[in-house]
Amino acid sequence: MDTKELLKKVRKIEIKTRRLSDHIFGGEYHSTFKGRGMTFSEVRQYQFGDDVRNIDWNVTARYNEPFVKVFEEERELTMMLMVDVSGSEMFGTEDQFKNEVVTEIAATLAFSATQNNDKIGLILFSDKVELYIPPKKGRSHVLRIIRELIEFQPESKQTNLAEALKFMQNVMKKKAIVFVLSDFITDNYHQTMKIVSGKHDVTGIRVFDKREEDIPNLGIVQMQDEETGEYMLVNTASKKVRANYAKFYNEKVAYYKESFTKSGAGAIDCRVDESYVKKLLGYFKRRG
């Protein structure tokens, strides 16, 4: 992809997702994800209804009339976007590939965080951490994240979520808002998820295509495993083949939901032909 085409794509995504974050998600994001606590702001004269526990006795004694301490939410937070860039993300039977929907969701979340003056970082992972962008603020930083989401070419096509979670835990010393965007066709991350969600506010966003849920009866077809690159002939007319695939797929989905919910993390399912706007908004409202 040449520079002109890339910038055009980035701009298109910015216009769409920034409008969503400005008009829909900004307030919901702010009310859903609270700051670290309350920090001292100022001292003012006591007013009827003020909490007497906030009276500043030193200032009160000095001026011989009651003054109270005013506190405000320590708002600044850090959002970490963890995005699966393995081979299975390059799949789609509708108008968009899974990775394109993931990019839009990540951009919407990033602009929502920017609107609240929060920092945003990015981890792109396959079976290893492919790219790490440390958290920073500002529009230009978000645009860099979008560029990487559009054009980054991973070295591996396989998936290891546990490794990515361990990396994030090591680099993020303070509590962060973490969104993990993947199809979660992987396992062996339950224990790591439990440890990470004990410190961070984690939400999994499963992006999937309806054609992944079951194999249609198309006779004998050649298929390629996107993560291994292996080609194979599959008899889709066989009920056993279709049943085995459905079992494999459903087990991975169940593992994802159990791993996140039992760890106290959030979990969102988003099919590529459905509105991710409604899914995110519903999730924010439930949490807020």
C-alpha cells in the first residue's frame, strides 16, 4: 500500500470513528471507567449541605469561619489496546474482514480515551508480541496507532494470547484499561488472564464472522488454515466433519467466555455483519 492510499484509509477511519467517539462514546466511556481516586483541588467556604468531614480545621481556625476541602476525580487513565494480528483475522465473507472491524473498534476506543485526556498504548500480537507502542496522548498518536493497525505485516500467523498478556503485565506497572481484540480461536490463557485481570480493568472483544460458526455443506473443497498455511481437502458433506468442526469452534468460544467472566473481566461478542456501535454502547451502559 503506497503512502497516499494509506493516508486516505487512515483519514476515512478517523472521520468515522471520531464522530462515534465524540457523539456517542465519550460520555459513556468517562462514566464507565473511573479515575484512580479523588485528589485535593481547593479550599472554599462551607455551604449548607457540605460534608462536615471535609472541613479544613486549620483554615477554619485562621479565618474564624468554616472552610471545606474540595476534591475532584483524578481522571487521567491509560488504555492499552491488545490486538490479535494472527492469520485468522484475515477472514471475512461479508463486506469486511475481521481485522478491518477490529481496526474501527480500536480507533473508536482510542478517540474516546483521547477525548478524556487519557493515554493510549498498543500491543499487536500473534504467537509473540509483534509490536509495542508505549502509551501517549493526542490525536497524532492515535493516527499512528491506526496506521499500524492498517498496514502492519506480522512475522507469524499463529496465536498465543498468554504471551501477550504476560508482556502487557510486565510493561504496565499501574492499573490500566485493557481491551483485547481477537477472534479467540486459541486457549491456554485462563490462568494468565486471572492474574492480569486482578490488577487491570480488562475487556475482551471477540470479533467473528458468521461463516466461522459452522461449515456449510459444499461437498469436497480445498481449505487453508490461515494460521499454519496448510492446505487440505475437506469433505463438507460429511455430518461428522461438520459436527467435529462445530465442537472445536464452540469449545474455543466457551473457553473465552469462561476465562474472561470467571476472572472478573468483561466480554463482548461482535459479529462482523452486526453493529459494533450497539454492542459497545450496550456494554458501557451496563457497566456505567
